[in-house]
Amino acid sequence: MKIIQAEAKRILIINLGGIGDLLLSVPALRALKRLYQQAHISFLVVPRAVELVKEFDFIDEVIPFNFYNERSKFFNIKPESLKTLYIFLMDLKKKRFDMALNMRTLVSWGSTMKMALFFCFVGARYRVGRDTQGRGFFFDVKIRETDIGQKHEMEYDLDMVKALGGDISDRNIDLKIQDADMIKVNCLLEDKRIGREEIIIGINPGGMHSHRWFLKNFAEVIDALAGKVKCKFVITGGAWETDLFRSLEEMVNVEIIDLTNRTTIKELTALIKRCNLYITNDTGPMHIAAILKTPLVAIFGPGDIVRFDPRNISDKAMVLHKKVECSPCNRVECDSMKCLEVISPDEVAEAALRLMHQNC
């Protein structure tokens, strides 16, 4: 169904995924703005993404969705928040959107019904989204997909634009680094006695619990690299991951520098750009490193490698991933972790040294 510009003056785009999901949608967002040049485009995102999205010149309005919960992956419904949620939904309805698009996979029937109710409240004339395993019954324009990805995540969003009649002229992801953010990062590093010419290896041990490689393995990699490369190690992470640094500090035999909860998302982007190498779990900063072409070692466990392989957007990425019978999966917690157990510290250290040799 082609929805002409005259029928879509106000558009709501919904992307309640993480930073990586959001960044991979950039080419589609840019193409949508070209297709609907006169439309006012609002973008509904989780709060931690707001700072980054405000930099996008193809978005007219950023709306934070403050009812998102990492475990439920959608509404964080508490009795005391129901009234606030209702007011929020009614405010969206008053905006009288002509078209609403959902740029995320419908991972289950539970999340499908929540999204269907959400679209019902918004009341847009046209509804566009992913028809995951036939769950997108409430969309007018459906992009067919399977639970396990058959192509890169970016392509599903671009398929949405194509279905609306849009032209895909580029797949470039712009991630601009402001001078002020780089200055802040340089000051942080100088405070930690890291000079401008020193080699920096970034370590990102956090992310979703089921995606976290074991801390003792990160410690082994750090000690192995310290014995072969003259460098400084910086640990990155959010406010909820500061304990990872403290635990890791007790396991290693060299100095590591704590930058967890010390940067905004834009400053983290500048920091990753400054790194000579970045070693990370499958999480948002992995995609940032790939987009910036920072030499990257990605430790990939239960995530969907076809959808989210950083090698699709970077020729400086190496991925450690081994298929096991239960992967990929969407579990937040896992008792087995066998997909990560089979990745050894020696393999990660070897990949890191190879990348540094190639890019020095």
C-alpha cells in the first residue's frame, strides 16, 4: 500500500529497542523523511536513547516512552502509574497521527497484544509494521519476517520504506561526534593519566545478563594483552554496571581504569572513537564501535547473529560466535550460558592482537 504525502502529514515512528536497534534504523528513518518531506515526524524511543536521537535532523520531535521495562520489554505497568500512562496515551491520540510505524520485531503474542492496544489508543489512520510469524494482524502495511532473522536488521526497516514506495539511496549510518563531547572525553582520560598518543583498549563487560561473557574471562584477556601490548585499559558501562568494574579490578594483575557511569551516550561514542580497540559483549556499544569503524572484537552469545552481526557494517570487526542448539534466543537470564561458555579467553585475545596488528 502506497500512502501518499497528502495522506501522511503527521507520522509517529515507534522504536522501543536499545541503542543498537535504533542506530540500525537510521537509513530507514532518513529515507522516510525523504519520502514524506512535508510531514511532521515524531519518534517514540526509550529514555536512554533521547540524547542520541535529538541529533537526527530527519526527526522533528522526540518523545520519550517512560513506561518501558527491560524485563517485560514494553509497559512497566504499576497501579500507581496507570493514570500517568493513560494521560500519556491520550496526549498521543490528541496529536492525530495519520500514520504510525513500529520498527521492532513482535517477539511474542504477549508483546503483540500490547502493541496492538497501543496502536488502538494512538488511533492513526494507517498502521505499518513487522508481521513477525503472522503476529502483525493489526497492520495495514505488513513487512513479513520470521522470529529468527533471515537478513540484517537494517534491511527489515528498509523493507518498510520500500513497501511505502520509498527509494533507498544509501545505507550509511551517520554518528556525528561533537567537539564538546570529544573534549570532555579527553579531559576524562587526562584525569586518569592517559596521554593523547597512548594506546587505549576499551572493555565493555556489561549488557543484558544473558549476553554477558564471564568476568573471569575478560580478566584473562586483559592480563594476556597487557603482557604483549603497551596500552591502557578503560572499562565502560552504565550506572547499573559499576559493580562489574569493582569485581574485574580484583581479578586482574594490571591497572584498569573505571569509566563506568562517567559518560553520557554521546560522550561514550566519543570515547569509543578514541579507543584503538574495543572488546565488548553483544550490546549497544558494540554497534557504536562498528559504525565508527573502531577495531572491534564482539563476543556473541544468544543474540541473533544474522540480524545483528557487526561485520555487516564494519570491516574492522571480528566476531566470536559458536552455534549451539538453543541459540539464538530472547532470554534475559539463562542458567546454562553454554553459547558463551564455548568461547575461550585465548580466542578473544588472539582476535584482539590480530586486529591491532592489522590496524596499527
